[in-house]
Amino acid sequence: MPDTQALVNDFLNKLKKRKIEGSQATAKQTAELLRSVISQTRMPYTNQAAALIHSVKAVGERLIAANPVELAVGNVVRRVLHIVREEDLSLTTAAMAGLNLSAESDDEDDTDRDNHPALSAAAIAAASRSTLRPPSLQTLLEDVPDSAAVPHTSSSGGDSEGKSKSADKSSRSRKLKHDVIEAVNELIQDISTCHELIAEQAVEHIHQNEVILTLGSSRTVLEFLCAAKEKKRSFRVFVAEGAPRYQGHLLAKELVTRGLQTTLITDSAVFAMISRVNMVIVGAHAVMANGGVIAPVGLNMVALAAQKHAVPFVVLAGSHKLCPLYPHHPEVLLNELRSPSELLDFGEFSDCLDFGSGIGAPLLHVVNPTFDYVPPKLVSLFITDTGGHNPSYMYRLIADYYSADDLVLERRTTSGN
Amino acid sequence: MNRVGLQYLAGDLSGGNARCIAMLQAFQEAIRDYSTPPEKTLTRDLTSKIGGFVSFLIECRPLSMSMGNAIRFLKSRIARLPLTLSESEAKTTLCSDIDRFINEKIVLADKVILRHAAAKIRDGDVLLTYGSSCVVEMILLYAHELGKQFRVVVVDSHPMLEGQKLLRRLVVKGLSCIYTQLNAISYVMHEVTRVFLGASSIFSNGTVYSMVGTASVAMVAHAFRVPVLVCCEAYKFHERVQLDSICFNELGDPDAISKVPGRVDVNFLDNLTDKQKENLELLNLKYDATPSDYISVIVTDYGMIPPTSVPVIVREYRKEYLLI
């Protein structure tokens, strides 16, 4: 435990100080950290899934609180929780099928018995009930530790069955941890290879003699365009510089190094040039459940211009960027303001910025947001590692990757505690 | 004349009105110093001389639309000079015509625009402006003098960064300002109540031709349902029509894009290899064309007109000032 704590604290520090750049790196490191947390978790005799979920949630809440704007952290935490639940479910169904407990399956349908789980014959049936029963008002209101009381009463009855079950349970607990860690490894693998899977689809969208517009710099876009170039598609790229970080300069340099015809334009010229553009391809910081995009600043302007000129606006995003939350007031709540020194030189404007003396209220405010929100109606297509999707479809992908129980990760304070 | 040309070249003199006034005053000087050579008529020779000066100015920097209109006015005045006038009388007539043009079409026109536009500013407004337009600056200072309480959002863009000069002048006079760059416009537009923009020219199909980026500002304002007011003197109207920004534009210095003043950490484009330079093109547009549907109203010295009335003004009133 101590070394995981040190790892967790180190990662928390990096998140708070914004030292990790990019959602892919953040997602990967979060997944690796959670893998260590899981492997270090001591598994109780029964209800291993609950223990795993509890330990992952405990770390996950702290990680999310460290950098609420970096949604990839929350996404990965929720993915891992979903993995735990799914692995537990599949193990339970396998065990149930193996032990042929048809009698207990009758109990599940009997809703009266749900109120008295102590009356069930075997702990495994109780555990399966907790994983397999659909959400009802009771399940929503009770906390997870409640079900830990179950095996205590049930193991008193049916001792002869109990011994064979316990052997199954310990092998089950090892298997659960093992399966979960394997699945988390797969997740890490997916996060690392998302660029290749997205880039494979480049040939379907880029034809000959096309003009593509992008803003700022995204590694996914770079790989996408290079993959198209590999397949001998001819196209030229307009890169808007993406003030105030000027990442567009970096992307332009990368593109010309790989032999692509690139034109670097200013952000102000986007509306002027977009009438000659065939497609806008951009990366995203996060994709929200309604299909809206949290993107680098300036992309809402580009999306509006693309809509006006009927140019397709394509967003490339790995599946670790898909967030199950709906954006409420995203310009303020999911945004970060950076230092004004990127816009104004403090030395030159020191006379205007000096409001210590005088009337009191400062005359000059400088606003430097990092992100923009692009509503789903402006996005033509999402290209993820699972293929191309409409913005209206993104909410379905959430069901694949996340569980409904994990959406709210903040600790609920109840009056009883 | 040389001095003015060099000022254009260096970029010291920018803005449609300032360039136009400087050019006309330079013409006045040239006319005063002019003497007709023997066996040549005043009108023809002077016109060709003016043509020579104009070519020199074009070499320094392509003419703005306002300057083009002023030159056409001057040439038509020269052509209309009665032949009976002596040389000195002709010269004084021309100089006073130029003075009247500057006074009526620019100075007085600006005063009328100030009064119209300041009436549209209410207490508690948040006004957004882009770049540095002299007319908009006058409007904001005038409204502030009238005692109206409002805040100004100054939006700026690289590479010209003209907004910083406007910002300094406004803060010095005590206006409360917010400064941001063009990409953040969707972030600030939630709070904005009115957008005031200047123009280099307005074409006959209602398209506003002004500093690059204005179209984006107008588009985002339109998307957020914020009224856009373009303030432009009528002498800048032009009968050409233009649908997009590519067919007619001015290119600035491409190296200005790769250099970011004052920020060493983002000079990514220094030290490019030849292979890289061969594939990379730097495009620095100076102007763009804003479609008329994004404009709510145009404030001119003829009143507040919708963009669709621009060809009417060009047709009906062009005759008037050519015949002053």
C-alpha cells in the first residue's frame, strides 16, 4: 500500500500542477496507476467486486478533484469501474451456469425474497443477486457496504455446501483480480493505439486534390493526414496557427517535414479561406455525452464558418476522450483560463495594469481561455477508433464503456453517517 | 510625397481615413509646388503627374478603397476645371476642393456618425470592437464623455496586434476594458450586447470589406444574436461587388506570421531546412469580406442604413459629390 500511496500522491501533484500534456498521456498514466491500485487491493472473502470498486473510487475521486477540467481522468476511472463490474458479472454468470443453481434463479424472480436476502441458501446466489438484479428503488438508495452483511447470515445455513463454495470463492477472487487487471491492460493498449486505428480510416475520407483545414496541433490529426499521404492521396493542408499557443506552427513544421504541401494562415483568415476548403479535420480535448466537443479555443468559430459554407467538420477523438457527462455551461465550468502574459506583455502594459492605487476597480481585464465548446449540431462526423459516428450516436457508445452507477463519483454525504 | 509613401511602406500610417487624409494632403502640397510646363495644358499634365504619384504609392502599398475613391474625385475635379482659369487660380481651386472633400467627407461625416452611433449605446452595455478603427474609437470616447456607463471588449489578432494600441488609448481615458484575442470570441460573446466594427470599404452588394478577422467576429455575433453595427463614411462605398475574400485582397508580409513578438518560447518556425521551406507557404491576408447577412445596420453620414441600401447611396449620391 505505501508505494501505491506514493504513486498516487505523485500523480495527483502532476495533475494539480498541469504538468501532463494531452489527454492520451493523462489517460494512460491514470490507467496504469489504477492498475497498481487494483493489484495492491486486499480482497475480502466475499464481495470482491465491491472492495475493488471502493478502492478505485477512493483514488478516482481524488484524481478527478485534482484536475476537473481534464476529463480523460474521470473517463478512465469510470472505464475501470465498468471493467470491474463487467468482469464480476461474467464470472458470476459462469459460476452460476457451472454450479447449476436453478433453484436460486427462481429466487431472483421472486421480488419478495429481495427484501430478505438472509433467507437465501448460498452466498453465491446472494452475490449473483447483487450483480444481476436490475436497478430498482431499493438498489438506488442502499449503499454498497450493505450487501457485505449478506454472507454472514447465509453462511450459517448450508454448511455442507459452504465448504465447496469457499474453495470456489477464493479461486473466484483471484480470478476476478486477474481478469480485471488483464482488462485494464487491454484498456491501456487501446489508449496507446487509438491513433493507428483512427488513421486507418483516413483513406475513406480523403480523396484526390482536396484541401483540408485544421487549427492548432493535434497528434491524431497529424497521424491521420500522414496515413492518407502514405496511401498516395494528393491534398494540401491549411493550418491555422491557433493563437495564443501557436501550436499550428508546430503542426505545420511536422507536416512539411513529412512532405505535405502546407499553408500556414492566421486564425483571422479562417473565414476568408474556408470557401476554398473541402473539409475541416480537427482533434478534440473531450467529447461529451450529447455529442458536443470540448476543443481548443477558436474551434467554435471555425465550426460556425464551416457550417455557413457547408464544409464538413470532422472531429477525430480516441474513445478515452468520450465522457459520459452532459455539458452544463461548458464555457465556464469545463474551461481553464491561462496566463494573460500570453496575450499582453506585462512590461508594456504595466501602467494600465496598475490598479493598486486609485479608485479600486481594475480597468483592464485580460481573458485567455483554453477551451471552446462546439455544440453537436455543428459537427458532421466523429471518427473514433471504433469507426465513424454521428454526434447523435455518441450517447450509445457510453453504454458500451461506462456503467450508469459510476456516473456520479463524488462522495454523497448522508445525514445518517 | 516620398515621405508619405515611406510611411505607408513602414506601416506607420494605417487605417483608411488616416491614409486617405495623408495622401490628399500630400497631393495638395504637390499641386501647390506644381507649375505647368510650356506647351502643355494644365489639366492633362496635372492628371498624368497625379497618375505618376499614385503609381509610386501603389509600389509602397496597394491603395485602399477609400484612397481610390479620393483619387477618382480629384481626377474628376481636375477634368472639370474651366479652361478660362489661370494657373494660380486653378491651383487654389483644386486645393480648396481637396480641403472641402476632407472636411465634408471625413471630418464632418465622422461627427454625424458619432452622434448616430452614440445614441445606440445604453448604460450597462458591453460593446465589442475588433482591431483598431478610428471611427469606433471616436464613438467610444464620445459616449464615455457623454457619461454613459459601459464596458468595452477589445478583440485583437496576430500578426498586426492593432488592438493593443486602441486598448492603451481607451484605458488611459478611463474606460473599463476587457482584452482578448480572436479565438476566444465565442467565450466573450455571451456577455456582449453590441458589436461595433469599422470598415475599409462597403461594396454594392452590402459586403463589408475590412480587416481580416472581421467576418469571423460578425459571424459569431450573428450566431449569438448580438447586433452588429458597421461605422463607415459614405465616401468609402464602392460600386464593385464581391462574394468572397479571395478574389480581391492584399497580401502582407509572410514573415510576420512566423514571428511572434515578445514570446521566445513559441518561435517554432526558426531554422527551417530547405526541404521544409519548399513545402511550406505562409499566407498573410490583410482584408476579408463580411457577407451582408451578418450586418444589422451601417452607420454613415447619410444616417443609419441597412446593408441593402448601399448601392442606392452609391448611385444617388455619387453624382452629388463628384459635382461639388
